[in-house]
Amino acid sequence: KKSHIKQKLIFFLMLAAALVILAVFSDHLCPYDPYAQDLSSALQPPSIQHPMGTDAYGRDMLSRVISGSRASIFSTFILVAVISIFGTTVGTWCGYYGGTVDSVVMRISDICLAFPGLVFAMAIAAILGGGIQNAIIALAVISWPKFARLARGLTLTQKDSAYLMAAKLSGSSTGKLLLKHILPNIAGPILVTSVLDIGTMMMELAGLSFLGLGVKPPMAEWGSMINDGRSMLQISPWMALAPGLAIFITVMIFNLLGDTLRDFMDPKERAKN
């Protein structure tokens, strides 16, 4: 069973890597210029020449989906990296030291978690004025408490463990205890949570772009492309379906990768093998 999980993990890692490579080399993989307008070819249905059809400006949808992968995937990676690193740092610090700072930070996280996430993010993004950078900031503000609480709980379980007591008695500094002993032992669950969060954050970023609070036109991004095709659903459904399919496939791959990674790192599964 362990080897089967390992094979699944490698398979989904390869799919995820393929998506990243697609995003990195998107400019070279587009069959057409994703921003070139040709009104004579507007709203053409999917064909051999345009496998995903064209939009209202005659732009090739396949090229725009490929080009949009860079903004959609990399902005999601940046967001997940920010919230996981910041949240883990804050949570580990609070869990280890406790006291007033811990109480204040946890109350702040309670406030962030008390509001519906996307609604709170919409308000922050609107105040900041939209744009992909401000959308990332808005979602980071509401998303870090999840990692802070997880890291804090894991740190509290490690704090009174026998090996950490022995490390303290051996004269290890606080920095060494945190970096060499606690962080490596709590990294697994945080890594799994980060990978599982990629799909969620991608949909929320796409949601902000769909509402006009993310990327600015004419930049290709999957959420804004769905918004562009919303008014054309009855006439040209492929305008919304093409970027929607891209989001569906990407989110599914990263969710399956996260689930498989969780199974692979499960201590119970290790004990069985």
C-alpha cells in the first residue's frame, strides 16, 4: 500500500510540475498572441484552428488560457507561501513563549476568522483599490490565522516533550530549539495544509478577479476571463468554460496532490509498513 501511495504521489507531482512548466513557458507555448485582437474572427466556436474558440475581440481562447496560467498559478503560490511562512512563524512564536503576546495574537486571529473569508477579502481589496498585488494582500490578511493556529497547537504538543527538555538541558539556545527541533517536527502537517490550500486560494483569487478586484484588463487571468465570458454564456459559452475548465483541472490536481501527500506522511501508514 505504501508503494502505491508513493506512485500516486510521484504521478501527481509530475502533473503539478507540468502545470508549473506550462506557466513558466506560457509565452512560448501560446499558438497565437493572447492579446492580439482580430474582430473578423470574434466569437468563433471551438475548431481545429482555435481549439477553445475566440472571445469577443477575436483573441484565441487557448492562448489566453495558457497565458493566464502564469498569473493564476504564480500569484496563488506567492499567496500560499506568504500565509504559510508568516502564520507558521507567528504560531510557533506564540506557542513557545505564550503570555500576553499569545493572547493578543490569538484574539486577532479570532477576529479574522469571525468574518466570512471572501467577503472580508473583498472589503480589504476594495479599500486597497484592486489589482493582483492588493488581492494577494487582502487574502493574506484573512488566511494567515489558519496556519498560526495549526503551528501554535503543534508547538504546544512539542514544547513539553522529553527530547526538547533534553535539548534545553544540553544548553541549546531558544533559536536553535525552534529552528532545529520544533520546526522540523511540525513541518509535515504545515506542508500538507499548504498544498491543500493551493486550490482554495486559487479559487478565492479567481473569485476576486471575477468581481473586478483582482487583475486589471487586458491581463489574462482565469477569474477575470470567466467574468468577461459571463454575459456571453448563451451565445458563446466557451468564453467562460475554457478558463473555468483550467481552474477545475488545476485545483483538482493540487487537491489530489495534497491528499496523497497527507496519506504518504501519515504516521499510521508508516507504522503499518
